[in-house]
Amino acid sequence: MASSQQTLTGTLFIFSLLTISYAATDPSKLPPNTKIHFPIRKNLTTLQYYISFDPVFPTFVDAVIDLGAQYVWFDCTSYVSSTYKRASCGSNRCKNALGSVCVGCNSAPRPGCSNNTCGVFAYNPYTEYLTAQELGEDTISVSSTDGYSVLADYEVPKFQFSCAGSEIVQGLPGDHTKGLVGLARTPVSLLSQISSAFNLAKKFALCIPSSSENGLGDLFIGGGPYFMPPSGDQSSSLVRTPLITNPVSTGPVSSEGDASDEYFIGVKDIEINGKRVAFDSSLLSFDKNGVGGTKISTVTPYTTLHSVIYKRVVKDFVKAAAALKIKRVKSVAPFGACFDSKTAPKTVTGPGVPDIDLVMEGNMVLVRLRLSGSNSMVEVKKDVICLAFVDGGAEPRTSIVLGGHQLEDRLIEVDLTTSILGFTQSLLLSNTSCSHYRLF
């Protein structure tokens, strides 16, 4: 049964929804201390996270969130719009979007098929499909919030995206997922375009849901407060660490000398129940080719580790679990250590297994991103849970890729002005989560 506080929260949201005007509003009139909000859903089959767009398509378009992607792209096969415009090859818009090729087609002109058009790259990270496609622009609709309730809908004109063909959507979840939104440090990422349109701070926050059955997560553009019912604003709970720039690009398309557009953090150590995991720490730094380090990703379902790190983490975790009398069982691929869930105590943050801490630099002190049971374990079948880390091989491009499962149910803020990453520990500790009831 819901608590009286939760019931009151739901009632207030319903009341605010009924009293809001949804008339399209001029972006230049955005009230102070507001931000733009997109609800996040999780596909429980493909383990992908997505938001919905309302451009001038026949229906809403779902688009996967890719934290490190440079562009926004949509499948334009069914695109119908009288306001769509394409960018000419060599135009200022093309140059600003880092367009480097001219594209054309042999059929009648339509969105995604025209001649002498600026070409930008659309990339599907699941199939590693890369193609140069037409750069177009159109009006999209977004919602504003003060962090507590929706305020109004706004139209964003001249929103730029790559107008791709249907072959690129293979591997994306569901029938309605027809695109991808990038949040990287590029002029045409979703972050850059929305923050510029509304003159907002160049920062965004994610609250990634572990399930979409009990509510939705959040993507905020423009900064806090970040309200998570029933516990309130989580802004003051953020722990901060510097974002690290990889001097060598890790994207699918780059020029010599380009730095990476993706988001890296300076992990210094890994601890299990407070004890350091011993491995070659040079793997946590970049070499001259930009190999190594730690990045965060929303398209990698489970954290991947360099084989050297992975083997030591599994070994030490199994030892710590045995000390807690948690029974190991046969492994289930792709995971290397699985356990009988009946032998692990139940806690507010999931199975009571050894804690895994990623140790990083903070403000003159070390800070820890703690992975407790809900973020470190995954249920693979009845009564079997596995350590939710994957062997990334002996020569990965990046030594640690912190995946979506480890990011769920915590608030994560990326501030490009200060180059700082903020994060909370598990919101389950605060009697809330990222799968909460919200009527945005």
C-alpha cells in the first residue's frame, strides 16, 4: 500500500497536470530556474534506454540515448513534414555540424534523399553500422519543468538531425524506436542544441530507470533542482569528480588530433568491501594512443573490464562473498561469477553482497561510487544472481566501460562548463528510485 506521502505526491502531480496550459511557447521566454525534461524508458528485453520525440512524424518517435554519440539521427523512411529543410553542402550549418561529405540519391527528392546536401554520419553502436546521411532540420516539441512539475510545452525550430534510411535501425528496441540521440560534446548533440535554444546552462542530468513498469526515469537539460518523489530534491546529494578528456578520439568518425567527445572519469582504484583490488594501475590511464581509462556509457548494458582487471575483480569478489557464506553456483554466460540468491540477504539496495567501490578524485578528497547489490548483481534465472560485469578482452580500446546497469537508480549530472561529473549513491537508500511515478 502506498504511504500517505506518496499518495499526496501523486495527487499534487495530477492537480498540476490538470492546471497546466500546453500551448506552444517561445523558447526565448523560458522562465528562470526551469529546464527541459524528457522521460526515459527502459526496454527490458534489449536493456536499452530511450526517450520519445514529437517531430512532425505520423507518430511519436522513440530514440535510444547514447551518452557518447556525436549526433542525433532518425529513420526518415516514413518522415512527412512541410517544414523540413535540408542543409546545403558547404553551408555554415553544414560546417557547424562537422559535415564533411556531400550526399545525393537517384530517386525523387524527399527527406533523406536529395542532391548537393550536407552529409553527416549516423552510427548505430549495436550493429556498428556507419553511414553518411543527409543533415536536415525541423521543429520538435519539448516540455519544461521546474524540477517538480511540468510547466509548458515549447516548440524548438531548426532542430538539426541526420535523416537516415531504414537499414540503420537494426538492433534498436521495438517497432517505434527509429532513432538515436547523442549527448556528447558536439555542436549538434541534443545537449548542445537544446541548451543553446533556451539559453540554459550546458549541463544535463540522467536518472536511469531499472524498470519502466513502475514509472519513468528522467533526462534534464539545464541543471537542477532534481525532484525524485517522495524524497524531494536530490541536488544536494551529488558527489563530484572531474571529467577527464581522452586526448585521442574514441568515436566512429574523427580526424587526426581530435580529442574524444565521450565522457571519461579518473578511476584510481577498485575496492571490494574496502579492500583494494590489485592489478596493473597503468590500465586506468591513457597511453599515447588514447587506449585505457574509464568511460561511462548508456549503450553498454553491463560494465566491461579489461581482462586483467576482470579476473582480479571476479576472484576477489568470490572470496569476499564466500566469507559472507554466499554460495557460488555454475556461471551463466556472459557472466563469470554466479551465486544462489537464497544465500544472499535481502537489503534495501538489493542482494546483500560485497560492495564494489570505484575510487576517484573529488574536491581535495577521494570519492567513491558504490555499487551495491542492485547495481552489481543481475538475476539471470530463478534463485541465481550473477556479478554484472563482463570480460572486455585483453586489448580493449577502453579499460573500464561503466555500463547502464551500474548507472541505474542514481542521479548523474554532467556539467560541461566546469567539466565535472556529479553522481548520487543509490537512490534506493533514500526511499526512491529512477522508476518513479511522474506525469510529465
